[in-house]
Amino acid sequence: MSQAGIKMPVEFYYMPLSAPCRSSMLTAKAVGVELNLKLLNLLAGEQMKPEFLAINPQHCVPTLVDGDFTLWESRPICSYLASQYGKDDSLYPSNPKKRAQVDRLMYFDMGTLYHRFGEYVYPVMFRNQDRPDPEKLDKLHEALGWLNSFLDGHDWVVGENITVADHVLVASVATFEAAGIDIDRHANVAAWLTRCKSVMPGYGEVNEPGASEFGKMAKAKLGTN
């Protein structure tokens, strides 16, 4: 709080190319929190400036500053925003079993789904590998197949309403699609992505542009159309 008792804006250090940054921004849109956006160009090394290192010594994005509380890592940021500012617990359930399912899928994104995407595209995009490894693409599609099975029988990844797990996963999957990955091979995932684009608050504003820009960069390196 300021001295006048007025809540200060939540500061958010980010880069639109980053799927993790966009997932947190989707959660902020869902709970109606206005972020004071602080753009950092990681490709230019702006995260290494002393003023940012004083906020986050790990120099990663996204980083959130809410008054005297500072947090980085996108999935905890999503959970925090939903818990602190959500009008109810629909985005991040209070029921331990439902919450565990949401957490599981956020960890699935971090440790398996986006990880496998990174293993496929990053060597070509950032490490001067001549061409992508088709075996890595197969592993990515294996993970997308698992997500496809998780969506069997319901519209959203955990039941019948949007949770922060949807925010996290759609930021990743939209990036894959923009990079030329064939999402249509996985019918449930493709239908879910269409729903996200249609009804998820803020999707067109905070997710689509960054995913598209990343996709252009990826396609130029991967040779995909």
C-alpha cells in the first residue's frame, strides 16, 4: 500500500516471446489485475542490468513485484495471482485433490511438454545446430498425445472450467502451433486450443502476438511453413 492506502500497481517484468510470461499475463487478465508492464529484451541482455539483478538475482522472466512481495517463476506467479486476487477458487481450486491436478499439469508443462519443445527448437534457434532432430519432434508429439488424453471427456484440462493450468499450457501450445508444429494431429488439443482462442480472457491481447512473433523466428530457423 502507498501512504494514502491506495494499492500500488503490480509490476511485471516480461518479454512477449516468452510463453511463461504470457501464461502469467493470462492469469492476470482472468482475475482483473492490471499489470504495470516492464519490458525486458533478454536477447539484448537487459536482464543483466544491475537494477534488475537487485530485484531478481536469478535474472529471469517473468518477475512480479506486488508491493513488498517479489516472485519469479511463471507457475507460482499464476497460482499467486489466482489465490490473491481471484473472486473465487475456480482458477486455482482450494480442494486439495483438484489443486493437485492443476499443479500436476503445470509441472507437466514445465518438465515434459515445453521442455520437449525446447529440446526440439532451441538447438536450431539459439545453438547453431544445422537442422532439427526428428526424434525430438517425435518426443514432442508423444507429450502432446498425453495432453490429448488428459482432455478426454471435458472441455478444459482439469474439468469443466478454465484453471491456471489452461493458462500455462495454452501459452506453450499456441507457441508450438505458431512455430509450425502440427497440432491438428491431436484432436482434443486442437479443439481445446480453439476454445481458448475464443473465450479465454485476454487471449488475443496478451498471448497471440508473442506466440506469433516467436513462431516467425522459429519457422525461419526450422524451415517450417
